[in-house]
Amino acid sequence: MLFTEDFLHYIWKFRLFERSNLQTITGEAIEIFSAGMHNTDSGPDFGNARIKIGDTLWAGNVELHLSSSDWSKHNHTTDNAYDNVILHVVYRDDEPVILPNGRRIPTLELKNRIPDELFNRYHNLVYGTQTIIPCEASIGKLDDFTLKTWFTRILIERLEKKSEAVIAALAVNRGDWEETFYQFLAANFGFKTNAVPFELMAKSLPQNILAKHKNNPLQIEALIFGQAGFLNGDFEDEYPRKLKTEYEFLRKKFSLNPIDNHLWKFLRMRPLNFPTIRLAQFAALVVNSNHLFSKILEVKDVKSLQKLFTDIKVNAYWDEHYQFDKPSKPASKNMGQTSADLLLLNTLALFLFSYGKHNQQEYYINRSLKLLETMPGENNNIIADFASPGVKVNSAFETQALLELKNYYCNYKKCLQCSVGNKILKLA
């Protein structure tokens, strides 16, 4: 039967082995008062365990291996960190472990103490032939409480990991939340395909420069399209010619260097997602939004937050264009509801969480979670993978949790670290 040392850790942590008449290999009685705290760093596997061996109550570390000979194979004999191990727990005992001081470490063998049913459930979960997720045959049958509790935990894990990038950028920006938010918002305006050039454009054009021209939409548009590298050529239409004239003046005034135009991607994109349209929308947002991050901290309801994006009006030139000097049929280029929701999900919710965590204010953390609870969930292949075995989701709170579950647990078969996997293994 295939299994890993992690499975042995799981067995020990939750005491899922036959515990009657426990004895060491040499026949001393064992009584476990505490299995100890699981250590995921270097050193013994469990610390602060309390175990009675013979007539002596010991407090210390417990080390686990598939075979007792792994002790020497892992070079623990010469590592002082293992000198205070009070019990060696192994699946199979194949040799005694003797420390340099001559002490033989008491050993507990679990080979005949793990239920076959538990072995089978573990093997089917981790080594089975599932095609979508390891627990696809069982996850749809689990109770809502187990799922919702786990979703909350892994959603917070996801937000905590993503907030590390926010706090790192905040340090680079010397604690300026508005500038940091502006850069992340710009990157998310690129919607993955053009996230990098959007971010580079924003970093090349500090918000304080844009603030000096808030009352002149043409100059804001000139700065954004110019720094994006779209005003280098000769134009036929009056609008891009005006933008170029304004940008050439402003570029010299602020010693600006545009990014390379070739970074932007148009291939295989719907015209409404062309970077030129996204830049026009971003420029309109900048024109209409002073101190946007401060507004977001104040605005509480989702509809008002959505309107910050859906109510912006791009320059009328784009009503009949998707690119400069290329006329098209009239069509609105204002931001749609789906795009606005993605910006709320990927930028606003993240920054509310990051701000609350950084400033130790639970209010903003809860607002972030509440925002996700009231937003519709995403619709993508990963969410469909969970819907197939019967997992029901109703909000972005749940779909974001499922993305984390799939990418960081299911894909690596970390079922033993997952509450869903734990529940399935423990089912009678």
C-alpha cells in the first residue's frame, strides 16, 4: 500500500490508530497524554508532546518515519536538534536508533495498528484515478458547515498571500496607499493579457503628475496614451493629433519616458478588450476620480462601488473607433458590469483586506469579505470542475475560495492538509 510520511503525521496527529495496549518495541507501556504540536519547519515533527513511557512521564519531541532506519538516512544521529526526542513513531521498525550518548530512543511501531479502511480511503483519495479533483466522488456529499468553514479559512489564506504584494509595493511607495492602489488598479485594467504593460505605464506616470491636470481631460488622456507608447506615429484624425501635441509638451515638462508600444497585445482579443479601449476607460476613471482609494474606504454598498467604474464616460472619439485612425461602427465603449465586477474583486476587495490587516482594523477586513459575499461568482473552468461533482456556489466569496483550493491543495493532492480531505478520511 502506497503512502507518505505525511500520512503517518496525520495518523499520529489525530490518533487514528489502535491505541489499546500500546508498547515500545522493547515492551514498555505507552500512554499518550498529548501528541504534541505539529512542526512544519526543520527539526522534530511534533513538539511539546506529553507521553508516559513505563513509569516515567516525558515532555518533549516526537519524530516520525516510515522506517526506523530513516533516522540515520536523514542524518538525525549527528543533529543535536533531535537529542531530546522522547519517542520515535514508525510504520515499520527495522533497526534500533541509538544516540551518540548511547541512549536508545523508545520506538512505537504502527504497522498493525492502522485500520485497513483508513488506508483504503487515503489510497483512493491520493492515488485514485480521479480526473478532476481527488475528492470528486465525495465532496458533493459533504455537509455545508464543513465546506463553508473551510472556504472561509482558505479565502483568508488567499487574501493574505495576495496582500503581501500590496504591502511590499506600499513600502516602495513610502506608505502611499493612493499611489499603490493606482498602480494595482492599472495592472488589473489589463485583465491578465495586458496587466504588465498597464502596470509599467502606471509606474512610469506617478499619480501626482496626473493630479496636476485633473481639470483637463485631454491632457490626462495624452499623458496616459503617451506613456503607454501609442502616440509615437503620425495620425490622420484630429483627436490623436491633439493628444500627441499635448503629450510632447508634457513629456518634456516632466521628463517622462514612455514604455515600449510592442508590449501591448491585441491578438485574439475581442475589440472591446483592446488595450486602447481599456486605456481610454482608465483615463476616464482618472478624470472623474479624485483620491479614489479614500472613496473606496468610505463607500460601503456594492452598487455604489460598481458605479465608480460603470458610470465613467470615455472620450466620444472611441464611440466609433477601437484604435487610432481606424473607424468602426458606432458602439458604446463604456465599461460593462462584468469588467467592473472583476476590478472590484481583484483590486477593491484585496485593498480593503490589505488595509485592514496592515492597520490592524478588523472593520476593513470584514468589509472585504462582505464585498465578496455580495458579488456574483466567476464562471471559469475551475469553478465548473467543482460544479460537476455537486459543489454549489453563490458568490465571489466561494469561487475565490475554490480557486485557492484547486490551485494550492487539489493540484498537489494536499488532502491531508485540507478539511474536505480530513472529513472524507474520517467518514465511517
